[in-house]
Amino acid sequence: MYRIWNIITTYSLMLIGGAVIALIWANTAHDSYHHLVHLVLWDNAPIGAPNFSAEGVITHRTLTLHYLVNDLLMAFFFAIAAKEVWEAIILDEGSLRGKKALTPLIATAGGVLGPVAVYLALAAMMGAATFSAVAGGWAVPTATDIAFAYLVGRLVFGAGHPAVGFLLLLAIADDAVGLIILALFYPSAPLAPEWLLVSAGAALAVFMLANWLPRRLDRGNQARPNSTWVREKLSFWPYALAGAISWYAFQEAGIHPALGLLPVVVTIPHADRGFGIFAEDEAHQTDLLNTIEHGIKAPVQVVLFLFGLLNAGVEFSAIGSPTWIVLLALVIGKPLGITFFGWLAAVPMRLGLPEGMRLNDLPVMGFVAAIGFTVALFVASVAFDAEVMLGDIPVQAAAKMGALFSFGAAILALIAGPIFGVQKKH
């Protein structure tokens, strides 16, 4: 039983609220809005945006409100996303485990490669100047907003349609690929990969001392006194310390620090079975991973509101070619890529589709998956420098507007459903 309304209110309405306020504020009081976004909280800080010398060496860091939200607090949002992906892969009944996940995973490849191909092709068609300005943002249209895709998928297919589960697998895998792309292709500073050893060491140490060792000592003892003591007395604190070290190491390594909690997430004790993403039964689990997730849900709501507020404040005058490149890459590239790769997996590779799902459902699913928003906004803020211009249009702002406009893919999905003969199942 999926708690769709709770999920939408938790992960999306606050984000939309922040985005709407940002759009109104940026278009009515531009100066005060940007003063808030770039508000300096602490100069010469141990964490923050790097300032470089003429030789390209980091001289000091400045902690701004934008950095605090995007690079530090958003780490908790990505930790929740990583938790869902990790459980889907590792647990016996995980939705991304084994052969049953092959077709949606292959379709995910199309959902990533299709938008990239359309994005780069459109950029090239618009001339060398446009291509040079926007090519670095090729990853902006690759992601899918899980919560909104789930909501629209239920509206289009019906809650009982197997395409909804297929779509969830695709969206989870899509965001997993997005996290990998962020780490590999969008470093936040000159790379210093030796710092990743610090992150790996922190994750390994907390796993051995707070997870593996207590269970090892409890072998043959059903009372599990050591594991119980660690869970009740130490709780999440060892993992919080390891997470802080890992986050700092990511910052120093030059990899986007919003991903800094991911190595620690996989070390936290988790349930021994999968209930499915957003499953109600997870709320009653006592394992530490689910306990932590439910503990940070309320703070993450506030974080998403702030993220929308500080990243979606785009002036309507910024709409330009990058806007349409991002939007068309999503609404053309996603359906084409998912349809072709889904067909490739189901027919020539003979992996098939879930029972009750037809090939005609794939393009409709592609339109649903074209709703980017959260991760697309995030990648746009990382991929483009705010000062880069294409003519008189700021490229970052224009690309963000394309991510916001991707909400229109929901309308296309609702129109495409009857056209492709989707048989709703409630």
C-alpha cells in the first residue's frame, strides 16, 4: 500500500512552495532576492565555496546561504534517495535485484542517453556559440523526479497497473545514475582524490565498529546484547560522525559534497527485507536505517523548501535557447530513449515486460519520466557558472527555467495515455 499523498507532501509540495516564492520574488524584487541567495554567513570558513588565487590554488572558503543549502543540507536529501536505491539493490526482495529489474534498468539507459543525444543535437543545430555555451550541461535532462513521476504515473496508468512499478524502478535507477554523473563529471573544485581515502576510511571504520563487530560478538546469542547496546546507547551518533568526516572529505576531494553521506549510508544496519519504495510498513521498522530516514524527513522538508527558494528564482527574461534545449531534451529524449531501449530489452533480448504491461505503455512512461525538476535544477546549478552568458541571457538561469517547464510533461503524459491506448488499472 503506497502512501502517495504523504510522499508528495513530504518531498514535493514544500519544494514547489519554495520555487513559486522564488519565481515571484526574483521577478518583483530581483536585488533583494539575489542578496538572500548569496548572503555570506562566514568568510574564511572551514567549509564553503572555494576562492582561488591567480594560480588556481584555493586561498580560503566562504560559507554562503546558497552553499549551506545546496552543498551541505541537500546531502540529507541525497542520503534518503541513496537509502532507497541501496535497499532496492541489496535486499532479497529489493526492486532492483536480480533478473526482474533488467528491462527497467535497460530502459533507464535509454532514459539517460536519449535526452543527452537530443540535448547535444539541438545545441549543435543552434550554432557553435550556443553549443559552446551549453554543452557542459548535457546531464541536466537526464534525471527523473521520483515523487512527481509516481503521482503522474498513477494518474495515467492507475494505481494497479504494472507500469507504475516499472516506472518506479526506472526513476530510482535514473537518480542513481544522476548521482554518479554528479560525482564523476561535475567536481566542485580541483580534484584531490586522496581525500576519498578519508571518506572510505570513515565508512569502513563505522561499519566495522558499530555494525559488523557487535553482530560478530552476538553470534549464537539470540538476545543480541552487543548489537542492542550499540543501537540503544550509541544510536545514530557513530554514523553521524562518520558522515561528517565523509562530507568534509568530499569537499576537500573536489567532488560535490552534497554526495558526501553516500559512502556512510550503505554501512548503516538495515531491514532484512524490502517492502518497496514508499511502503507504509517501513514506518514500523526498527532497523537503524529506517529509523534515521524517518527522523530526518521533517528537516528534509525544510531543506527542500529552501532549495526551491534559493535555486528556482529565475527571471522570465532569462528564457532563451538553453531553456528550450533542456525542455525538448526531456520531452523528446526521454520518451524516445525509454521506448527504444525498453523495446530492445523486451523483444530482441527476450527479457519481456511485466505481466499486464504492453509495448504501447513505454512512450507514455517516457513522458512521465520527462518530469525532471529537483535533480535537474540541482545539476543546472552545478553545471553552469551563474555568470556565463549566451548573448544577454544567463545560461544557468535559462537552463533552470527548462527544468521548471518540465512539469508540462505531465500534461503530455495525460494526453498520450488515451492516444496509445493505455488501459488504466485501479
